Amino acid sequence: MSSGDLTVRDITRNLMRELGLTTVFGNPGTTEVPFLTGWPDDFHYVLGLQESVVVSMADGYAQARREPVLVNLHSAGGVGHALGAVFSAYRNRTPLIITAGQQTRTLMFDEPFLGATDAAAFPKPYVKWSYEPARAADVPAALVRAHRDLAAQARRLLITGTSRALRRVLGITGLDRVLHLVDEA
């Protein structure tokens, strides 16, 4: 297949390989079928039966790896079901890239049951960045941006403790509050 024959799905999957996003956690529906069609043998799809469980599994996996992980949810309904776990991942500072299917543009005028009328705003403020690609061709760039932003975050090590314990361990005096140290390594 020449580079001119590559589809957006092919380009996205190649990027996922390059970015180390070959394990995907999800609870798919019919809107995600095109994404899952012809799923590559070198990819792993970890299926969950409910969206909050899927995000929670990905949260733990990403924390263990200290690298971004991809989550694939089913439309606006799936994002809504997952918001409690998204909040937890946000508070945990877990690097998750969350995708969700959207209804076709022709259906959006009638506000379909599973469609998000303002998809980019829906998960805020508990996401670092949210974007709804206007065209399929915008998906790879959105994936790269999300990964870039989260990869920098994932390399941070947060150490939190009481000021007394940290003063003793670090030999620092004059701390009155909880101390947060961030290692950018």
C-alpha cells in the first residue's frame, strides 16, 4: 500500500504504534465500529462492560506504566457514565487520552440521544484538553497533541507528605504546609 492509499484510520493506527498506544481500554458501541474494524494483531483491546470501569482500569494501568494510555468510549452516553472515573483520573493526574464516538453530522441537527451537542465542553473541567475533530483528517493531529501534552505530565513524579516528615527527610527547615515536589526527569 502506497502512502497515497493510506486512510485516516491507517495513519492513526501507525501513530498509535509510534506513541506506544497499542493497548486500548474501551466499551465500544456502533459508532466505534469503524475504528475497530480490522483491529491489528499487535494491538490489545481491553473490553469493559461499563465506561467507568473502563476508565478506572486504564487509570491504574497508566499509573503503573507512567505513560499515556488510550481509552475508547461509546458516544456521549459513555462519556457521561465515565465522568466519575474521569474525575478520579484527573485528580490522580493520570495521563489518559479518551476518545468517544460521535453521531454522524447529518443526525446532529435533531439532537440524537447518544450525540453530544457540545462534545468538547462535555468532560470539562476534568480534562486537560478537549477537542472534537471537524473532519476525520484532523484525528491524527489531535492524537499527537493529546499525547505530547500528557507525556510531559506523565514524567512528573509528585511527592506529597506532611511538612514535618519532609523537613526531616530532606533536611529543610521553615516549612509550614504540605510540600509538593515535582521532578521533571
